Amino acid sequence: MIVEVVRNKKAKHDFVIEETYEAGIQLVGTEVKSLRLGRVTLTDAYARIENGQIFLHGCDIHPYEMASFEQHRSKRPRRLLMHKREIAKLFGQTQIKGNALVALRIYFKNQRAKVEIGVGHGKGHADRREDLKKAAHKREVDREIARFNRK
């Protein structure tokens, strides 16, 4: 059973995502409780490969209010759990100029926290404008079809 916690809507707007991967997240207890409550911000989150391991940076998991004196740091880098061959493949893809690893969403799958990582490159201003025009055109077409079907 998959329960989505948060989605990075800005990632699809700013990046062309070519391929996605699933990774587990290494968390401490209060982070899991805060994550289950949906108190997480994924807007500027990205992944980076360091010393053969992959880490999630920029993910802000807010402190859990009901915890005692022991709290986690909200913006600490979190280790992602992936197979070595997957990390090696991602490392090869990030060596291509312009490619980045972007966090797309965080969800729970069978009671385990997972993050979906996308490999892609940034969109230019022209690409963003083109996407907005396509979305507006699609909305207009859908509106006309709905109006026609009502008659």
C-alpha cells in the first residue's frame, strides 16, 4: 500500500525528468513521526553522490512537537538506501553536463519511507513558456469537449 506524503510540484516545472528511481530513506524516530504527519518540505531537495553513497540534501523535515528533549536537525543530509549498481548508474548519468538528481516525492510503501528521485536537466525559459501554452490549450480543448457533451 502506497501513501503519498509530499510531492515536489516545482520539479516538473523546472526540470525535464528523463528517468525515475525509488530509494529508501535512513531516518531517526522523530523524523518518521513528523513525516507521517506530513510536516515536510521538498521544494529545493536534491540528491548528491558522495563517496559511493547517495544523500538527500535540502529536504526539510520539521521537528516533531510531541518529542522530548531529543530532536532531529530539520535540514540535515539524509542517506538514501539503494543498491551499489543503481548508485553507479546514477553517478554515470550525473556526469553528463546539465543533469541533476531531483527529489520528486516522498511516500510510504509497506510502512517504509521512500523517496522518488528523478534524473533530468533544467528547462529554459522558452521550454517553460511552451509548457504553459500547451497546458492552456489542453484546458481550452477539454472545456469545449465538456460543453459539447452537455448539449
